[in-house]
Amino acid sequence: MEGSFKGILYPARLPTFHRYPAPSSIAGLVQWFWIPEWNIEPGRSSRQHVIAYPASNLVVQPADVILAGPTTRASHRDLNGTGWAVGALLRPAAVPLFTDNPGALRDQEVVLAQEELHSAVCRAMKAPDGGAHRERAVEAFVVWLGSLKFVASEEALLANRMMDVIASGPDVSRIEDVADSLSVSPRTLQRIAGKYVGLSPSALIRRRRLQDAAERTRSDPEADLAAIAVELGYADHAHLTNDFRKYLGFTPSGYRKSFGEAT
């Protein structure tokens, strides 16, 4: 089970939350599965803030199945009552299974008619059993994806490799770095990013860097913010602050100060 809270701005607010790696049989289609479960007291709610991974998610919830497109900014969701979701963070190669224009789904969700998937996951989640229901739900999701017998094209697999390179670390700070690593042109990357992700390569790099910066700011409260900026490839502290303010709505120092308020 994956335990990282990268991308989650206030882990202390989380309900029960688990991540499960995708098995090798569908590793080309799914990065990981994620399952939150919650039971909020009547009259109260729990606000979840995220700076999401730059990808689409296929999500089963009690009422329906949705495809959530790539996001361009931090977002939040208010949880109340009792509920759950079982989501799959999709690899770029899987996106054509569900949409031919992921860019049109930026910051949006659409309901998909996937009754077989919905029924199988709901059956698993409605029978809690010391956590085993979550594993059964993931297994049902995996079986359904396998039943599609999808074979990714070479271009789709290149899109996967593009994302892997971008996620590899702070040394990748420009589209040219990614292009050189994959021995393709920046223009090719622009095209496949638009087709399989719905965001530009520059936006993908910026999101990874911002996620890393938020995680470092949160997890190491004594670290110097200017040093974090340099470590992650920002020109200086001011550029880090500008990215925080533009995409998250607050400054790095303000984010640190908010931790006590978020518990």
C-alpha cells in the first residue's frame, strides 16, 4: 500500500485513506488506486484540499462512475455524512479508453455509463471486513480493466514514459530535458501531452515541482524556504512564492502557519 500524502495539502484532515499500487497486469493503464472512506458527524463536514496529480481519474462512488479530468489548480471537496470512493489514477495510455479529448475535461467531471464496473466495486465496498473490502474493490477494478483487453499503441506508451521522466526529479525542469531524455522533439511532446493528458508538458513539470515544494514545506517545517526553492529548480524564493500564490492561493510561509488550524 502506498503511504505518501504527496498532493494532499492537509493530511491531518483526511478520513480513512489508502493507496494501492496497480498490479503489473495493468501497470500501463493505472498509476495507483486510492480509496477514501468517511463517517462525519451530523451537522459537520471535512474539507479536503489537494493539488492533484496532473492526470485523469476514473472514480467509482456509491451513486455513479465519473471521469475526472486533469486539474489546473488546487481544489477542495467537502465530505459529509457517510461515504466512500474507489479511484484509479490513470496513466496517459489509458485515457483514450474514456475520452478522445482530455483537454476538454480540465477541472471537470463527467458521469460514465459503466454499470458493470459500478456494480462490482459497490458489491465489494458494501461488505466491510477489516479492510479486506478495499482489496476486493481494487481487484474488481483490475478485473474490469483487464476485460477491456486494451493494447496501448507505441505513441501511448511514449506518453507514459514522458510522465515517468517528468516525475523523476528536480533535474527535469524544462521541456527540452524531457525531449532529450526520450530522443524526441519538444513539438512531439506537446502533441502527445495534449492528446493523452490534456495539459502541456510545461504545466506537467510545474505541477510536479509545486507538489514537491508543498510536501517539503509541510514535512520539514525547519527547512529554509529559499533553499527549497533552489533545490526544486525555482529561480529564487520569490518565484516559489508566486507559484504558491497563483496555483494554491497562499504563500509557502502562510501554508506553514496554517498547519495548526488544519488539525
